[in-house]
Amino acid sequence: MNSRSNNALKPSAPGQAPGSLSSSDSNTSCAPQSSSPQQSNLQPLPTHSDQLQEVLKLAEDVVSHKLRFTPDDEPIKFTISRESWLKLQEDSNFDLCIERKLFRDFFDSSLSLITIMSPPSYRHQTVLKFLTQLAGDTRSNLISTLASKISVKQGSAIRMVTGDYVSAQKIPDLFIRWRKSMGDNRIHTIIEVGQTQSLSDLRRLAPFYLNNNADIQRVILIKMTETPTFKSPVSTEVSQEFRRDETTGVIWCGTAKVIGTPKILWEVWERDTTGVPESIFQETFAFGEIPSRNLPFLKISKGTYGDTAIRREIDISIKPQKMKEFWTNYWVDESWEDAYERVYPLGIRRVKGADMSIQPSRVGSGSLCKQAAIVIAIAVAIIAIAVVLERFGVGSLDEESEG
């Protein structure tokens, strides 16, 4: 795995003042530059092997708003023992960070390694929303006795209890569960969506699940990439406009790319005949494109878990045309949200106390910034008129009429 020095956190500092937006070249997309008064605490690698205190300090700083993770922050890795992991779970600050989803965590006890990951982006979440809907559609197409056995879950941790992975823990992005009988639920399919984590780190999750939980039959890895690489401008100007390239999915703010060209890798892992995890499917497609073949989703073989209710194989895949619906109905709106979040610290998404009710997805390349300026101008004018009326006594008509 990459060392912590290669994945140093660059947390955002709340309340940073905006300035002017820099232009991006063909290899760079832009977002707000950020720094933190506590950043120096995260830079040097400690001389001792266990970094429990560093993780505790990180959690404390996040809870106290000295540090803030954004969806674009890369994962950070710390070396901690199993004993330290148990202590960490008793820490109120760390527990609060997980509960409020200020960051996510993954403890691999075989490596004595905890990975702290940023909260998910809107695009990350819309992939899960799409797949949850698909699972629901799958249930509705099955006979009632089988449909009642399938459920989709989020937010529940999977804990390992055997071998080198004792105490290891990960909260999957999504998993599909099969109910064999009352009180006997089996995790069948795991779905993990990676954005800032590397593909190699994402792929390590497949054997992690398949080697340590015999119930798990399939792991689906979805890696989202963005080209060009996301970079941060120092600041922006109020007159900048948002616009989106309908062909590539790129979103611009002025001359800076705030969302690059998206691409998705869909990879499926199962066990081979000897029980060894292997990748059985890979497909890559960019924004607006449809896959060249069906995407494997849910496959429950006859006799799985010894359940006699499964009389024939259930094999549900996602047809290529369905992904066109994903790009149009799911991805577009959430990519706008991520664009806003990236520029929001620079003060151009909304004026204080007034939400932007018109989104670029509805008005093409309209300027949200100009809309904000109009709202502010109207508010200032109303206040000015009120002050003038009050100064000349015109504002006391009710009092005069009573006299």
C-alpha cells in the first residue's frame, strides 16, 4: 500500500476568504484551494510504530472543526494495532466522526492498518441510489417467495472474526442480503464504489471480503475516474459562469474545469473452482457512453446456502441501454451538486440567506453568479428605500392615520 506520506490529507479550512479564479490548462481541472491551521500535525511520520494518538488527534480536530474532509481528499493510512483499534472505537470523537459521516474508516487487522477516507461525493451517492433502485426492480420481477428474501442495505459494518483478519472491519457502500430463513440472513453481494482511493486499494477489498466471509458470493467494484486530474484554484470572481459540455460531461466555472470528463470501470469478482478470488468481468465506459455488453449485477445460483427455495439460477444483469438512463437521470444533477460543492468555499454558490433556486441544468449556461448579484442588488435596494422612508417619516403612515 501507499505510504501515508504519499497520501497526505489536505483538509479544507472553514471560513477561508475567496479571491480570484485561476484558469486551468488541458491537464488540470480546478476547485477551491484549501489549507488548515492543523495541517502540520498530519505531515511527519511518527518514529513509533503505533499511530493511535495521531488518529485520536485527527478525530478531535475534525469534531472541533479545525479540520474538514471534503469528498476530494485522498485517503490517509495509519499503522495501529488491534488493541489500539479497540481503544479507538471507544473514543467519543472518533465515534462521532463515523456517526455523522465526517469521514469513513477501514481497519485491516492483517496489516495493522486503518484507512481514513473522505465522505462520499454526490456522484458517489447517486451510483448507490441507481443500484438500490435496480435491486428494488429486481425484487419486483421475482415471484413473491423469492422477492421477500432479497434486501439491500447500507451503513452496516462487516466484522471479520477468523484468522489474520480478526477484528478487521469495513462498512461496505452497499450490500445485497439473502434471507435463508427467519433470523438467518446472509450477505450475498458486496458493492464498493471508489473515487479518491486508488484502483489497487479498491481491488484489495475483493479478496478481503471473499477470503474472510464464506457467505459472500460476489464483489462488484465500481471505480470512478475524472480527467483531467482535479486541481484547486486560489479563488474566483463573482462574474464567473457555470456551464456543462453536453457531450463530455465536463462542467466549467469561467475558464476553470470544476468537473472533469467522467469514466466508470465496472469490475466483478468471484471465487474460482478452488475458492481463490478472481476478477471475472471488466468493462470501462465514459460519460454518455453505454457498455458494450451487459453488466453483471446479482447472481444467485441454485442451491446457494442450501436454500431449497432457489430452484433455478437467478441471474440479473444491467442492460447497456439502462446506463444511458443512469447518465441522464442520475449523474447529471449530482455532478452539478459536486461542482457547486467544489466552488462553494469561494462564495459563489449561494448568497447568505438565499438559495439559488435556478440550476444550470435547467437553464443551460446561465450565470448563477449574476443571479446572486441580482438578488443582492434587490435586497440592498429594498433596505435603502426602507431607510429613506423611515428618515423622512413616511414609514409611519399607520401612526399618522390613527392620530
